[in-house]
Amino acid sequence: MAEVLLTKHNGIKDNHTLSFYKAAGGYQALEQALGMTPDAIIDEVKKSNLRGRGGAGFPTGMKWSFMPKNPVDAQGHPKPKYLVCNADEGEPGTFKDRLLLTQYPHMLIEGMLIAAHAIGSNQGYIYIRGEFYREAEIVKAAIKEARAAGLLGKKVMGRSWAFDIEIYRGAGAYICGEETALLSSLEGRRGEPRLKPPFPAQVGAFGMPSCVNNVETFCAVPTIIKDGAAKFAAIGTERSGGTRLFCVSGHVEKPGVYELPIHMNLKDLIQHCGGVRGGRSVKAVIPGGASAPMLRGDEIDVAMDFDSLAKAGTMAGSGGVIVIDDQTCIVESAARLLKFYEHESCGQCSQCREGSHWLARMFNRIEAGQGTTEDLDKIAHICGNMAGQTICAFADAVTGPALSTIRKFRAEFEEHVRLGRCPSKPEHYVRPHDHHASARL
Amino acid sequence: MIIDQHISQRIDELRPQFPTQQALLLPLLHEIQEKEGWISKDAIKEAASFLKLPLARVEEVVSFYTMYNRKPVGKQHVQICTNIACFLRGADHLLECLEKRLGIHEGQTTADGRYTLTAVECLAACGTAPVMQVNKDYHENLNETSLLQLMDRLDKELLDG
Amino acid sequence: MSTTESPKPKVTIDGQVIEFQPGDTIMRAAERAHIDQGIPRFCYHPGLPVAGTCRMCTVEVEKAPKLMTACSTPAADGMIVHTQSEKVRKSRAGVMEFLLTNHPLDCPVCDQAGECSLQDYNYEYGPGTSEFREEKRVYGDAQTKPLSDRLTLNMNRCIHCERCVRYTEDVTKTSELLMNSRGWRKELTTALEEGLFNEYQGNIADICPVGAITFNDFRFQKRVWFLKEKNAICDGCAKGCSIYADQEKNVIYRYRARHNEAVNGHWICDEGRVSFHTYQDPERVVQPMLKAQASLVATNWETLVPWLMQSLSNARRVLLLIGTDATSEEAATLTQILPSFTKGEVVTRFYNGTNGVRQSSDDSPLDELLRRKDKTPNTKGMELLGLHPLTEQDQGFDVAIYFRSGRAAIPAQKLGQVEIAWGVFSAREGERFAAVLPGLGTVEKFGTFTQCDGVTQSFEAIIQPHGASASVKKILDGMRMKAIVPILAAREVARDSV
């Protein structure tokens, strides 16, 4: 198998400690980076073809280059610049941050240090989802170690440059993974995405220029600096470098996080995870987190890089691969996904607030056998009015599972309508009481 | 006083790292919930005056984030994920087991105040689904047997105080 | 000198090329050129920070891949904007459909009907049909609940534009309102349900684009399509806010804020908003009154005018005390003409008496928004006429005439042997006087006020005089005519008073 860059030491005792990380060559990249100019670092990251691992796949080097060099306020005083790590993992099907945070916290810290040097920041924040109590404790301990070792603080590695990191815990809102919502939340507000422009590089956290990157993105930086951009780029495709942490869940024999070349074939990836549980066949795959449109079992012979999946009508997103076997009701799966979006829409924009709710109700109703053929057409109409119409991409994300399931598994939906019940459940199945079914608040 | 010396000290430690008072709101609410188990009206009032924020800015934040409990919860807050990855690996059945064992529905607290059962959306541990969080800890790769063993253990913890 | 200026940036909106100020959004540029009618909006309000969330104001900008919200997109030189393209109209139909899914559609019983943005835009942009087959969202058990003692909330009608929340955060800075929860469950409440406590709550009902928040004083009083809107000036304090007075059949039903950047921006206070009631108070004296034995008795102008002339002509010292709620025209006319009816000395003073204010220098803001300590509209105007405030030395008059429009106070102490009330008085106040000459309230006359910041504003009459109330001009004309041709004059006055 191809080379593993980030997760070489999975499961090894004390792999989260500074001494372990240093013994394995950790913080050498930082030493090297501190000897480079910020421009040279950005250039190297650009050459590596590293693209953001949070979901959008935006070129990281380019994002860093958007940060203003010497921003000043109206009075001519220099403005602080903030570096923010998005560790608000929450896209269903995605669980790689947790691995990195608990086993490789120093890799993240080193990556952030290098990024901070590149963009000229003195303060970093790690925004970590609130449910990750234990994970936050581990990262906090690592930050403490790094401070004690002079890697973080007033004089990073003895240089005249200060950089420190503070942990900020979320409190249960998927939308805070959206970078501007994350910034709102970091400011102690409701996690509501903001209008762009202005972009965070101009007006970010606390109104200051800010750069937000995903945990895995930061973790890829040390190896790029240490081993060179060329090596990293060589692993991926022409436009997308490196390995990727694929999170495989659902009906595979061995679910888990697998670090593989970014252009790994999906079919091979499933085999790599031991294939479908119990020797069944693949009915559908969500290739890039819940928001990514589903692929049918006969569509999975596809490379997993950003561009190939986009060409296949879906997206690489956050790297969350959810495998659904042939015994599963796709309507129920879709209803479950839409319930998630109904629950997580921040509710600012009309289309998203009302649309995510409307869709969730419709899918729920169709699954219960109370749908009509008109409903199936109506879903496409609703999605058409949601996508591309709102402040952030959440509304588009809602339409991913809604549209793809109905387009690719229409017969199964029609079967629910025709029978007036879910065909994969016993004829006289009584649905458990659903507390969320009522629209009475 | 809900915001005691311990809490105010923890928040004071964070202060230098944040340019605004408001940024300390989420950490403060976490501290309060850690102590109280939930965010009461009094807690909202105290948090607002502690950070010199309008009540509305505090209340709207408390209500936006699902982790902040707006009513008291049981000593063991059992939160089971029922979304896609956990659903595919049997979470619905586990939820039924929990409802049966605890004698309450999802969203309720047992009369003795020992357990609150909540169905949650994605805990970001789909590779080890089905997953459940009890207070601060994740319990993964659950099946009916391991779930019931876990519940026995939680019962015992409560008995042992 | 303007030749050195660089040409102003221009944007093309629906084929019309308009100039804009740097920093303008598309919406702002369109507003300046008064061509914003084609851009519907719910969350946008020119007096509030931009939210960009209702997505109703989207427009098509050439070369932009997506539709842009006019409220938040900066205008750029050379930008070409279409507000009515097919793509735009489809998007708006989508927004309308979403907003109507959970809306109760109870227009027949909704007080906002007729001035509801949701209703109006639905005619213009709505999809026509709704295929929402789910159970509608219902908040709580009661359809309505009080948001405060002045406002009523019907949450089911709310479209979550959050104008009200931003208003209390950014305009009144009192921050009572918030959205509880998130997503489709979002619910407007006051903080910890403690209610609203600002003095500008009526504006919230004004800016609520639907029937979710209504102002109790107006609620269910009148269907809005019966009302005629007239421009007016609020006379409730020295600020002189621009308002709309909505009336039907000579009855005013409400005041609303009228945008005037120089004075009140987009807002008015609650006290001013309900101040029209003074003029419709059943206790207001609208018939000429004359004291007979111990109490006032209704009479007519034919009796009262000669009585007044008689009183004046016999007096050696007359005090003409003009309330600072009189128009500048009234004050000037009285000052000029009244002395001609007496051989005695006439001392003219102005009087305010509200909140201890004597003259404009005693006035001060009551808050950071609009309200003033001086509860009369024209103290500055009196000073501009060269009049002086009443002093303690001003005593010992044979006749004291107290002229006012219903806002200025009346001095507590007796200043004349014979005291005459002229203008707007309630029956309770009248008892002190030898006679009451019912005059016009601000809403019943034209005139000019100079407000606290020195802005002079003229206004027209909104309604016809109540009862036999008559203008200063008519009464003075009557007195002059009477002096020349007594019988004719009496008839003239009598006709006017009908």
C-alpha cells in the first residue's frame, strides 16, 4: 500500500505525547519553517497541492496567501491576525479529527505553528466540538507540553515571535463547522454563518483578518515542509496532493479511518475495509459525508479525489464514506439524513429554515407510506428552490441526500407510495413513537 | 451564587487570550453546566452580569446550542446517536432497549432523577457505531449485550455514589 | 470647481443608469434613485443593520454566478443589475412558497391585512399555489400572547426576519428581544420572558412586515384600507418627529413614523405615537364656555366674542401667555393683533411648564434616541419670534389669556383677575377659568414649529376642527369684524364654528 504520512503511529501507547512525537521527528518541520520566509512556506504549500480537508477542498496555500500582510485599523495601528483550527467535526460519516486530536495533537500544533508563521499570526484557536470533552483534554495537555518546551508562547523556539493556542469548545451545533458560523461562535454568539463578502481573510474572528483550516489540513503541513511539497504532490492527482483520511462507516466489515492516496478508488476502498458486512452487496455509498449526493452500487468505480467525485455528480467533501448495503431501506436512510439537517439548520435563511423542515417531514411521511407520486416531484422542486440561494452552503448540503436518493432510487420511493408502507418492514410494523413528528412547539 | 470563585477564576484565566468579553460566554456556560448540570434562568442572569452582556444575548446563545440543558437532567445523561451511521448499525434497536430498561421515552428523565435519555444527531464517531455518550464519555461499538452491561455499570456507579 | 472631481460611480438597474455613493449596496443605490420598488424585502430595513437572511431581495447581477442579495451586495461601478429577470422571479416565488408553508394564512382575521408585506409580495411574486401538505408549525397553545403591555405577538404569523430583534439590539440598544432555539423551531421571545421596557415599542409593530407583532393601541381599531395617510409632525415633544397620521371620517386612528433623516430617522417614541388621543379626548372642551355663577356653561361665539372684547377693552394690564405648543404663526398673529383690542398694556410671554422646562436651554434629551424633556413642540419657535418666557415678576394683571394647543402646561398660580383659556383644554382644566375659547389642536391646523435642533417644519391640517373649535385667525377676524360691523362679524364667526 502507498505511504502513510499522518497516521503512522495509530494505537501506539503515548503517541499523543511530546516526547513520542519528537522522537518520531516531530517539530523538525517547524524548525525548518522558522528558517523560511512566510512567502516561501506559502509557496511550498501551494506546490504541494494541499486542498482543504474540511469539505470544500479549497487550495490551502492560496487561502493563506489571501491573508493581508500588514493590516492596520483606521488609526493606523496594526491589526492582529487569527489562525483558527476547525475541529468541529460533525458531518455524519466523518470522524477523522477525533483520531488526529487524540493521537496526534502535536502534529496539529506543529501544523498550526507553521501556518501561523506563514500568515503572521500570534494567536491561534482550536474550535473543538463540545461533545469532545476527552479529546479537548488531550489537546489541552499537548498545548501545555508545547508551552513548557518553548514551542508555544512568547518566544517560539527561542525566536522573537510569539504564538499561542487556546482551545474553544463548541456546544452542539453542526453549523459551526461552517467557517463563518464557527467565527460567530468563537465570538460567543449564535453559530450563524455570515454574509460574504467580507471574507474571513479581511474580516474574520473579532473583526480581524483570520484564517480557518481543518484539523487534517493543518496536520498535513509538517510533512509538506519536512519532506517537501514535491513528495506530497506526487501522491495525489495533478490538482490535489497527498493522502487523505477516509472515514469509512456503515455496512463494511472493518469501519474506521484509513489514510490512503487521495485518488483512491472507492470500490477498492470498500474492499480495503473488508468489503460489505456479511457478504452482501453495496446498494449505495455516500462518498464525502452526509451532504454528498449518494452513489448507487453500480457507480462506485470512481476515484475519491475532489475532481473525480465532482465529475461523478457528487463530492469528496469531508472524506466520510458511508456504505449502505442491499438490505437497507434507502427512503428510511434518506429520512434519517434529512432529520439531521432539519435539526441542524441555523434557521437564518428562509429557504433553509423552512425547506429543511419541509423535506424532513416529507421524507418521514413517504417512509411511513403516506406519500404520493406528486410528493416525489415536489421534492425536486423544493430542492431547486433551496440550492445556491442562501448565505452558506448548508441548504445545498440538504439537497444532496434529498435529490440523489429520489433520483437514483425512485423505484424504491414509488414502492413506498404504492404499498402505503415500507416494503422492507413487516406488513403490520408499528413505528415507534416519534417525539419529533409533531409540528406543535 | 452560581458563578463561584472556581468558575470566575477559570474564566479569568481565559480572558487574556480573547479580545472580547462575549467570547467568554460559551466557556462560561460550559463551566456553569459542569457545576449545575443545566443552565437555569438564574444562571443566565448571572452569566449576563458577569460578562456585562444583555440577557437576550446570553439566552439566545443558550438556546441555540443543544448541549446547554435548559432543564435539569439526570445524574447520568445518556445520549444515543440515531443518525445515519449509527442507524445503519442498529441504533434504533438500542434506543428501544434503553427506553424499555429506563421506562421512559427519549427526551425524558426518570422520576428518580437518575437518568435522562436523549437521542442526538451524530457524535462524530461513526467508525465505531453505534455510539452513545454518557456525561463526558463515549461508549462505542455497542450492541444489545454491551449496552446492557454498560447500563448495569452505570446503575452501580449511581449506587456507589 | 466640480470639474476636478472624478466622475461618480454608476450602476445600471433594470436599464436605468444611476449614480451611487461609494459604500452603497445595490439596495441603497436603488433607494437613492427611488427605483427600489422592484426589490422586495422582508429582513432589510433602511434603519437597521443588514442581515441578508430572508433572501427575498435577490437580484441578478451580470457576470455573477449566483443571484445576489441587493441588501448586502456592494454596488460596483459598471455593475448591471436586473431585478425582474426570470431567474430572480423564480427565486422570489421560492422564498414566498417557503415562508407561506408554515404561515397560518389567516388574513381575514389578521390586523395586518392590507399592509402586510407577505400578502402584498404574494400577489406580486408568489407561486400562486401551495403544496405544503404537512402539519403546520404551531407555537404554544394560545394564538397570541402579550410581548409587553403595548405589543401583542402572534408567533405563528412570524416569518423570522428578525427586524424586531435587530431593532432592540441596535436602535433602542435595550436588547429585550431574542430568537429562542434555532432552525424551524426558532421562536421570538423577550429575554427570560420579562417583557419589553423601552419607550419605542410601537416602531416594532411598524417594522414587523407581517401580523406577528401588533400595537395594542391600534389593534382591531380599524381595517387599514379605510385609512388615509397624511404627512404630519408629532407635537408630543420638542423633537418634532415626522409622522404619518392615519385617519378616516375625521378620526385619527394612529400615528406612524415617517422617515426624516434630519429629525427622527425612521422612528418615533410611544408617547408621541399615542399622543393624538389628546385631541379626541371626550373631555376636551369644544364649545365656547363662559362662567356663570360658579361653573362654566356652554355658550356660543356670538356671546363669547363680545365678552372677550369687553374684558380686554376694560383692562389696564393684560397678560398674553402663549404656550410653547402654539404655532409660530399663531404666536405672531396674537402678539401683533391682540394689543389693538385694548387700551391697556399687553405683556406677551411664552410658557412651557412641562418637566420644569422654562425655555429651550432647559431642554435635554431623555435618552440617546429621540425623546426630549421639553414636552412641547415649539419652544425654539417662540424664542425665534423674540418672545420671552414668563418670569416671577410677571404678576398683577387684570386679564390673563392662556393660549395653548394642548401640550404646554398652565401656570399653577393665578396671574390675572380674569383668567381666560384659549385653545385646547380639558373640562377638568377649564374650571379655573372665566371663559374657555375652544381653539385648534395641532392636528386641526396648518402651521410651523421649530424643533429642538433648530429645524423649522411646516405642516398641514389632518382633520377638521372638533365641535365649535375655531382658529386664531377666525376668532381674531371675528373680533375685528365685530369692532367694525358687529352683526356681520357675529354671523361670520357663527358660520365658521359649524
